[in-house]
Amino acid sequence: MRRETVVIGAMLSMTILLGGAARAAAADVDGTYVGNMTLLKGSPTRCPAGRTITVVVKDGKVPVSWRKEPAEAVVQSDGTFTASVGGAQSAVKISGDKLENDIGDSGCTYNWSLKRQP
């Protein structure tokens, strides 16, 4: 019976440690990122031209939208996240002060190349 108590205690400790790590990872990526959204694939008549964008990452969550449909992606401990929104797929990596994202559907694909502001 004592052995079960130790195992349960260890599992609770592991859960608490992992929860702390997730919060630490979120704090590491939170911030305001500014840069360019560039058209990679698609007809300029069908796909709007690229532009300067600002993305605010808060609590480790990144807002993503496609054709005015919003979504939110959670950044994983390795700085990556994926999202599916409005028929588009998004694959992102946050590393240091840079956020890179490729987002698109069968018609248009864009790249975000953003830098965290001080």
C-alpha cells in the first residue's frame, strides 16, 4: 500500500512540473511580432498581395485567420504550432525572436516572417 502512495505522489509531482514547463514556454514566446506576409503561391488576381502584419502572442496562443475566419493555435514546448482554419493549413515555428509561418490552401499560400518587438 505504501508503494502506491509513492507512485501517485510521483505522478502528481510530474504533473505539476509539466504544467510549470508549459507556462514557462508560453512566457518565452509571448509578445508582439511584426513583419511581412508574402504571397508564395497563387494568382495575384485571386490572392491579395502581401502586406505588413502584427501578431500578438499571449499565454502561448497565436491568433490565426484565413478569409476572415479566426482561429487560435497553442504553441508547443518546442516553439511549433499548427492550425487548420477556413480550409487553410498553418505551420509555424517560433525560435528566439522570430516567428515564421506558412499558411495557405489550394489556391493561395503565404509566408509570415515576423520579429518580436522589444
